[in-house]
Amino acid sequence: MVKCFNFEGSHYAVFQHLPLTLNNIVYSPPYPTELELAAALAQIVKGLKYLASC
């Protein structure tokens, strides 16, 4: 989250730019595919490898 603020009784949150629309999020499947899980796991392993090298 970049910023959080209140204006005229409403709360707002500002996030960094994401290359997708709200429609993409609403109509996405509730569970990740095997390919999406593999991509996430690859990023986790890469991060752990980096931490282990410090």
C-alpha cells in the first residue's frame, strides 16, 4: 500500500500500479492453477536462495 487516507467520511487506499483490471480479479478462478503455483514457488525458492547467500 502506498498511501491510506480519509476524505469526507470515506476511507481510501492507494496501491502501486498493477497491470490488470478489477474485472480480471473478480472473474479469476478462486484457486491458482498448477502453473501459477509453480511460478509462486519459484519466486519463493529464489528468495530463500538469496537469503541463504547473505
